[in-house]
Amino acid sequence: MTISGKAKLAGVIGWPVGHSRSPRLHGYWLKHMGIDGAYIPLAVKPEDLEIVLQALPRMGFRGANLTVPHKERALALVDHVEPLAKRIGAVNTLVIRDDGSIEGRNTDAHGFIENLRHGAPHWRPEAEPAVVLGAGGAARAVCAALVDCGVPEIRLVNRSAARAEQLAADIGGRIEVVAWNDRDRVLAGAGLVVNATTLGMTGQPPLEIDLAALPLHAVVNDIVYAPLMTDFLVAAAARGNKVVDGLGMLLWQAAPGFEAWFGTRPEVTPALRAHVLG
């Protein structure tokens, strides 16, 4: 595909950024739809983030994604913050407005819930409690999405009670903070379990949890997608639970940003998924 001097520009900002699959993802959509545009990786050190964000409108960018470690700091650096991003406490999508100001959004909650709805269409959020493991940035987006779609109770399991309590206060809704040592017990009666930690990710320690108390009809989701099938998901599938991997969250969270930058709503398809997996 030819990129002209009028190409629409966006990218992903992180440190490091070489691991990001976002350029492959957005590049597929740009090529598939024949859009004159480019999406590029931008390796930006934390101490350089502010000056880089200020430069984006001057360089003709329509926006960008933010990844580790910039999502939380960007809240204080953008000109406008949507209410959901403020509530979650993190920005993952930047949109340059016509006046050159920068709006910070968070599409991780959207990506999470759309992944669940497509991966487990029988799941009814209002029916039963959900268990969420972790209280970091990803868990904040997960909990916001679950509260907003009507889950009656969230059992939030985390090693740091203080961090979990802060999440519950910021997100609102019925969130019960549970000690990490009680993670096996609180699975009883749950309709959904989400691993929102990095445990089980390639190069990280495993997630140690006993699923015996979890109902067999419950959905099990891991936001990790490297590996695609974590040991947690393998164990859940082996006992008969419906499992949803984390790749869909990456794909679905990307769609709103792409639409804002390039003017067309993209589709999340099996072909896209296969392409991103490489």
C-alpha cells in the first residue's frame, strides 16, 4: 500500500515498545481498508513523555495509543480526560482534536467486555458475582466494565489490600476486597473469573489457584495473551469451563481509537486474529 504525503498518522507510545502487537494490528486494518495512513511504534522514555505528547499535534498526528509505563502518568499531561479514563485512572488512547488539544480516553474496559461478549455469548453479567484477580491498571478497567454492565458483585482478590480498597473506592459499585490467601474459596458461586494480573505470562511466575469450588458453567478469562492459552485457562478448560483468552481484549480495545484517527470503524475478525498472532 502506498503512503502519500497526506497520510493520516497514529502510533503507539511505550518504553520499551518493540513487543507491541499494535502496529501489526492497525497495519492490517489500514491495508485491508485501503486507507492512506500509517501507525508506527514510538519508543519513548518516561522522562521524555511530556515533550513527545506536546509534539504530536505539531507533527500532524491524529492520536496514539499508550502502553506501559505511560498510561497513568498521561492523565496529568493531556488537555482533556474523558470521565471513564479518569475513573479508571489511566489513559490508553490519545485523540488530537481539531484545535490541537489532546484528549485522553480509556478503551480497555470496552475491549474487555466486548471480548467476553463475543467469546462467551451465553454469559449473563447480571446473573452471578464475578471474581477479579489483581488490582493494577488492567484490573481497574476490568472492574469498571463489570460494574457498568450490571454484575451484582465483584470479589476483588489482591495481595495488597490497600491497593484493592483504593480501586473499589475509585470505581464504585459493589466490590468486596478479598485476601489473596482466600482466592480459592471465593470462587464458589461465581459466574466469571478474570485473571487481571501478569501471573502466568511468559517469563512471569505461574498463577497458583485451585478451581475446585468454581461452578462448571462459569466463564474463565485471562487478559494475558502470551502465551495465548495460559496454564490457568488450560486447567479451566480441562474441567469443562468455557474459557476466553486475552487476545480479543487487545483487538477490541483498538477499534475505537482506529475509528477516531482514520475515520472508519474497523471489524474484529478471525482473519485479523490470525494475522496478529502471526
